Amino acid sequence: MAEGLQPQMGQSLLFLTDEQLRKGIEAMFFAYRGFTADPDRILAQKSYGRAHHRAIHFIHRSPGTTVNNLLSILGVTKQSLNRVLRTLIEDGLVASTVGKKDKRERHLHLTPLGAALERELSDAQRDRMRAAYRAAGPAAVAGFRQVLEAMMDDEARHHYEAMKDRPE
Amino acid sequence: MAEGLQPQMGQSLLFLTDEQLRKGIEAMFFAYRGFTADPDRILAQKSYGRAHHRAIHFIHRSPGTTVNNLLSILGVTKQSLNRVLRTLIEDGLVASTVGKKDKRERHLHLTPLGAALERELSDAQRDRMRAAYRAAGPAAVAGFRQVLEAMMDDEARHHYEAMKDRPE
DNA sequence: TTGGAATGTCAACAAAGCTGACGTATTGTG
DNA sequence: CACAATACGTCAGCTTTGTTGACATTCCAA
């Protein structure tokens, strides 16, 4: 039966075979490890972890964001985020200011110190990303982004698109 | 200066801007969460974790693999892997047999029970992958794979390619 | 003024990684 | 043969990062 189907499929559907899907799964696993390796090395020296990196990244990306908003972007519990945020505030990397309109909210910003670490981390991560982009070329990059977007949950895609194409 | 460079770049290098690279970084973050979400839900019910999934996946993929080989694929310490492997063996999902040629080695196989869980997990993960592939199309999938491969560490790429295009 | 939303904090716990040390087979080598 | 190296397992202890649940505070809005 499998032999009978194969020739009918044509090559247009060959990328949907179990084997191709499994290779995609493995590619995600191995690539994600590379993706986090460089920042992880920097973070380990400063006794921070990936959770700190994520908080710093998205605070940089959305300056003045509230704790609740950051919570829904990161998809963790407030207790988990709070622990990370507390150390970043204590260490002077993040500033937390009471909201003007709604004083319950805290608005988060990177301090100059925090911005420096953000730059160090994202430089390292972008170096690898740049090398991968350059090696693969623009067409591959477009496909890469398309597949990743299609892989996201609706909520994640919403956050992702909300941050799309911001001016630097 | 930035304004001066922009027109000279041409659109062929537009995918290497900081903004594009940052979007790639965020796409990886959000997509990876989606990528693991479905198996995670199944695993949580059975009180297993992602580490168990990874072990099961690669034992399925390379039946009879040794502990050492699995170790280098997964990139964790033997203590960490051992904890996971022990529960899988105790629960009857994985069989460990003494090597014939080298009796120090243990060869790992999935039992029928282990194979059933593997199928359940990979079905869930492949469903999402298939949907993403279908939505993005064959050309995008090729680019996706290219970029991910370029993002891997050399050692990871080696493992990845060693498992390439196995017959099912 | 009272209910609910946003925030913060305490405690307890689990998954999954790490280091270091040690024991036991087994194998390869001088 | 003797000894070093390899493969594996295990004990103990620690870290990061996630989870629940409970509870207090502050503040907005009906």
C-alpha cells in the first residue's frame, strides 16, 4: 500500500512524509540548543539564567511594559517571573516604576547597566543568527520565518506580531 | 551614516538587519514553545517530562544505541540521563541489554509499551509540524531546514546528519 | 463602600540540569 | 600478567526555573 501511494503523491507532498517531519523535529531540537548556547555562556559567568535573558530581552523590546503583559508574553507564573525580576531590580539592571494612570501597575525599563547586558547577550545571539542567515540566504530565511510562525500557538503568534517591525 | 548605507545595501542584504535578526530570535522562542506544547501536555499526565521524551525519541530513532552515544546526542551529563533512563527502564518502556561484543556497553531499545508512548508523543508533535509545513509550503520548509542546520553547533550538526534519511 | 484586579510575597515542591566522588565490570595495552 | 582506560551506575548535594496554594496590600470603579 505504501508502495502504491508513493508515485501518486508527486514531489510536491514529499516534504510531508513522516521522515521529513521527524527531521524537522530533530532540526528544531538541535538548532534550539545552538540558539541558546552563546547567551548561556555569558549568563553563567554572571550567575544569571535563561529566564533572566528572556525578561531582559522583552523589557528591552517593549520598554515600559507592565508585569502582567510580560507575564503573558513569557507564559510563566507571576511567582516565577517575580523571582527573576526581583534579582534584576536588586542588581540594578531593571527599573520598576509605579504606573501614572493606574498606580497598581509597574512599568519596567532597562537601566543603562541592564541595557549593556542586553546588548552583550543579543550581540552574541545575533552573531550566530547572522551567520546562519548569511549561510542560508534570503529565500531560506523567509521560509524559516514562515514555518516558525505557523508553528506558534495563536496567543504566541499574537505577541510575536505585536512586536513586528518596530523601529529601532 | 545609517541613511547613507541603506540604499547601497540593496534588498539582498535586508534580511541581515538587526531588526530582522531580532525577529528571528523571537520567532525561535515562540515557535519552540509551540513545538513542545503538545507532547508536554501528554507527558504531564503520565508524570514524565521533556527529558523522558528526548530519550524515548532518540532511542526510537537509533535502536540499540549505547548510553554513551545517547549522552553525546543529548548533550547532558550521565547522571542526568541516568535518572531519566532508570525510570523508563523501571516502568518497562525501555530495555537495556548487555553488549555482545563489548560487555561494558548497554544497548537501549524501546519495549512495545515504550514504542506506544513514542508514537503517541510523535503523533502529537508531527501533527503540529505537518500543519506548519502544509501552511508554509515546500519551498519554505527547505529554507526552514537550511537555516536551522546553519544554526547548529558542529557536533550537533554531525549528530543531526548522522540520523538523516533513515529508512522507516 | 465594597468587589475585583494587579501586584507582591511566603512556603513547599518538582523537573532537570550540574559537579564531585566512588564502585564495578570489562577491555585494551605495555 | 599487570595496569590504565572505558562504560556504566549511583550517592550526595546544589542550582535554576518552573509549578500550586494561600494571603496581604493597594487601588480602581461601580
